[in-house]
Amino acid sequence: MADERGSFGLGAAWSDLDDDSDQDLYVANDTQPNLLYWNQGDGTFKEAGLLAGAAVDANGKARGGMGIAVGDYDNDGRFDLSVTNFSDEAGEDCACSQSGGSLTASKNRGKSARI
């Protein structure tokens, strides 16, 4: 995979984020939209961060992504993401919970999309 935009990925995590048993890749970027690569199961990936509501904040602004944690924070048996941002953006940290192949940002977006 290549990122032609030249993003500054400071955190990355592999996890099955769409319940299809394939490992997907989430990359937290500094000053660029975060990237979510859905594994298509055939050796290819589809970048869908914007469509999944996991790339920018509610105002469409990229944040200073610093780190990612993956775990089942809402206790539903599915992996979820927690993204931390630069210290001046602490109130914009985001947790994305998974439900049936979609991600819902619980902190600052509140929308979901099935990709």
C-alpha cells in the first residue's frame, strides 16, 4: 500500500474492523486525514476513512493523530478504535465503535457507514 498524499502516520493498528475476519489497517496521521484501509479479502485494500467517519473531525478538519488503541471498549464482542490527538486537541479524541461492518464515532461525529 502507498499513500501518495505523503501523510505523517504516527500510529497504526491492524484489526478486523468490519467483521469479515480479514485484518484491516487504521492509520492515525498528524495534520492529514486519518486512513482506514478495509481489507477486501483478495489481497487488496480500499481506503475508506472519510466514508466510515473515521478520517476527520465533525467540521471536516484533520487532527493531530498521535496514537491508536484497539479493544472492545463497549463490551459488545467487536474490536473498537480509540484515537488520541495532539495535546492541544485533547477534547477531540475519538472512539469509534464497530457494529456489523460499520464504525460509529462516539465522541465527535456520531455517524456511521457500512463499506
